[in-house]
Amino acid sequence: MSLPLHIQNWFIPISEHSKTLGQAFKSMQANALAQNSIPLIIQLVENPKYEIPGLEFFSGSTDLITHDYIHLLLGRGLLPKDEAFVLGFTMGSTNRVSDFEAKIYGLFSKFIYPKEYRFTQQDFEVYKDAVRLGFISDCKALNKIQFEDYLNYSLPEARTLIGIEESLLHAYYKIEKHRYPNSIESQRLLQ
């Protein structure tokens, strides 16, 4: 499945300071995939509504709305490396993800997910970097945030309140841009 052009092009960079989280979310919802278009295997792995009570398969699992808010706060679009970064940073922010768990998720994302949703090796490298960044960040566990409480704050204000360090993201995005010169999503990060 090739993503429709409006989804490929949708992006609110981390440099955007005038939009509130609520405004950015409305923009994203007009351009994002609907929950029912996401394959069940991905929902089973990533969405907590499918967890067995008392057993969290992967640290940082979120529903789609929470996942979308995290895209906005991390300044990521909807392309594969963007997804890899959002998933990895969210998992890392829990400070509970082990190397083994990160590797198991990598196996799912590289080999078990439907072909059009699988991570390439580069996507997986971005994911692993993001797990580490989420772990070293002083932010709150992103999968536990009630983002509706932040809708009227600008994106930078919401990041600050949640503890997401823009300087950490900028530093990594500069590295990612250098590593992946042929990646649309990596090249647009610092717009």
C-alpha cells in the first residue's frame, strides 16, 4: 500500500510555534489514516485495548489518538521513519523497555507486520535511536499523558510541560538528517 499523497506530505515541524496542540491535532486528523485502516496485527501489538489484563506486551503501547498527539509533540510526520521514531521514543519514555523488548518489537516491525507497514533496516535504526532518546529524556511517560489537558497550549508550551526537550530532538534530528540524505522524512525535520 502506498500512502496517499496528502498523508505523505502532512507534517508539522518542531519549529512550528504558533499552533496549539488542539489546532495541530485537527490538522492531523484531516490527513491521517483512520483506525480501521490499520491492520489488526499492528493494533494487537501496539494498542493497549488488546492487552491481556495484567500483561503489557510492549512498554508504551497507546491508542491511536494518543499516538497522534505524540507525533505532534515530537515534530514528526506520517512516513515510516516518523512512525519508527514515535514508537521508539514512546517506548523509551516509559523507562521500562529492555533491550530484549526493543529487539522483539523490531522483529515484529521488520518481519511480521504486513509488507507495506514493515520497517526497513534504516527505519529500525531510527526506532532504536528513539528508544534510547526517550529513555534519556526527562519527559513523562508519553503513553500515560492525558493530552486533552494540553490542547490550548502551543506546541512548545505543551512540550515543556510534559518535559520533552526540544534541544534533544533538534540534536538528534540533525544527526538523522545527515545519516539519511535520501529520506524525505529525515530531510524535512529541521524546517
